[in-house]
Amino acid sequence: MASPVVEIYGPIFLGVVFNIALYGIMITQTYLYFQVFRKDKTWMKLFVFTLFFCDTLNCCLDVAFLYIPLVNNFGNTDKVIVSTWVFATDPFMTAFIAALVQLFFAWRVKVLTSNIFAVAVIVICSIAQLCGGLGTSIAVGMIPAFVEFQKFKVIVIVWLAFSAVADTLITAALVWHLRKNKTGMVFTDDIINKIIRLTVQTGLITALCAIIDLILFLVSPSGLHLIFNLPLSKLYTNSLMSSLNSRQGWQYDSSAGVSNVEQGIQRPRNVNVNMLRSDNGRRAPQEIYIDVEQHEMVDVDAKATHPYATASPYVPDNKMSPSDRETVNTSGSY
């Protein structure tokens, strides 16, 4: 049988490793965002900076609560089997970051769908999971022993279950709206399908991770759930940043134009497509503008080498006799 230290800190160590690896991806995504989207609104930039700051703080706290028992308290079993206040901050930090991301997506759902009911349900679930995360942090501070974490499983269920429900609702609302607004045009629908795939991938991965975390917490008291719990905050921030940064790819696809379908035909490349704007839930009528340019081709060389290309405006009549033509050529008149 493995020692309590191995059962407790083995999953914690793996969770911290995954957390730091995802933090590296978050650094890259944040750098790309501030390099590419410099014209975004100030509140959006502040929001991204806030998420990055919270992610950085969460990473530092994760390394700290791994360092304290394994280095400072090395060999002291009584200190190792209990958590510290640093570990107690993780549930609230994860829930706080998740709430920021979920509320942002709720705002996006409101802008796109104008469905107040769906937005209200998402906001309620997000606030509920934030309260559950706060309650979990308080419970960890009151019951610090790892083997006794099952005593406050109700508040953990509230935290992770509502988090998964909010993520699922966000994904379902965005996918439903995008599918409903397909235009039937191959070029536009292809971009919409890419957005749908990205929404499903980024939305369901956080919901799936929260569900697995909850199931492992309920069935295993060994701390195995921490492998999925500790990186959960980074999954939220990376899902949001990938959604923001992917706008550059959509803009490129929409400005590149459609590839040549028929030989000899080239479509304009300066087309700007905006598919995600909703005007009070009504679809705007589709308008197609076509600019046609006409060019008249003149064969200058053929005119210059024509046998009758002389300075005289007179063109001889084919019915004239040869003698008459000689008279015309000599005198220029009859």
C-alpha cells in the first residue's frame, strides 16, 4: 500500500505540472493578442490583462503549496497530510477565473442571440459556481486534512456541477445561434462551421474536465481528482484566449475571397464579411454587390498596317473600275 504522501502529493504534483504547462500556452496567447489586436477596446484589453494576472497568481500559489510541504516540511508527516492556507486559495481562484470567462461568454450570447432567458440562466449558474468555489475554500480552511475532504462534498458538488452546466449552456446557445444563421453560401457557411467547431471544443473541454473532477472527488478519497482540478483555471483562460485570437484567422478567411471555381475567373479579395452581428434577433437581408468593368479592345497594329490606312479619309468603293481608281489616286477626285 502506498504511503499517504504518495497518494496525496502524486496527483497534486501532476496537476501542478499540467497547470504550469497550460500557463505557458496562456503566455503565448496573451502575447499574440496584444500584438495582433491592438485596436480592441480598452475594457477588452483590461479584461485580458486581469485574466493573465489571475493565472499568474494562481500558478505562483500552486508552486508555493507544493514547495511548503515537500521542501520546508520534508520528513514531517504530520505537516504533510494537512493542507495549508495557500492550498485553500485554489478553489476560489479557479471559480473566480471561471466566472470571469463564463460571464464574458454570457455577454457574447446576449449580443448574438438577444436571448435574455438563456443569458440569465448562464449568469445564475456562473454566480452559483463562484459561491461554491468560495465555500470550498472556506471548508478547506476549516477542515485541512486531505483525507477528510469528503465531509464537505455538498459544496464541491455545487461548485463543479454548476460550472459544468454553465459551460454546456454557453456552448449550446452559441452553436444553436450559429447553425440557425447559416446563409446557404458555401464560403460563409464554411467559416460558420469553423466557429462552431471551435466553440464546441473550447466549451465542452472545460465542462468535461469539471465533470471528471467531480466524479473522481466523489468516488476516490485519495486526491486523484486534483489532477483535473488544478489545471481547470488554465483551461478556462486558454479557451477564451483561443476564441479571441482566432478572429484573426476568420478575418483572413473572409478577406481572402473565394478561390477560383471556374477557370479564368478571379474573385475580388477585398471582401469583408461580418456574420456575427445580430440586430434585435432579426436576420438582416442578404445583399450582394457586383462591380462590372468594361474595356474596349482596339487592334492598333492591324489598323496601322491596313492597305487603306492613308492620310486621306477617302475609302475606295469596291465597285469602281480600275481606270476610275487610277484617276482618283492621281488627282484625289473624279
